[in-house]
Amino acid sequence: MADGKTPKFCNEAGVRVIHVGVKEFECIGAKPPFDHPHVFLDMGRENEIVCGYCSTLYKFDPALKEDESRPADALYHEPAHAVAGHG
């Protein structure tokens, strides 16, 4: 990843497929506090992968940027206070 952070994706909407612009990322299931254990997924040479926790199918789409997904709200942004380490 360009900034050194692994992108996180969630399936809050409960869609069957999420298209992503990366092949390495974390699936968190739903948004906190209902997230499942954060699972690192690596598609390798494949163009799709299924999360073993929530069964979301992720498909690689080279037309998307590293920080994009379809649906767009599947890309999870941690709240600023969580990133800064302030409780």
C-alpha cells in the first residue's frame, strides 16, 4: 500500500460481493462494535477471495484505486481518535 497501511473493508450493507482495488486487505465484517476479528486476506494470483468469517466475496477490480470499493461505503475508515490512540 502506498501509505503503508493495509486497507480495511466492511460489509455493513450485507451485499454478496464487494469489488476492491487491492489484493491484500483486512475484512472486518460489520462496522465496530459489531465487527468480527479482523482477517488479513491476500488474493495472490487470484482475482477473488471469500472471507472465512462473514462469507463476503471480494473481487479485485483493477479500475478501482487502492482506497476505493464498490459499493463505496465498504471501505472502512477508522475514527481519528482510534488512529491517534486516544480513547
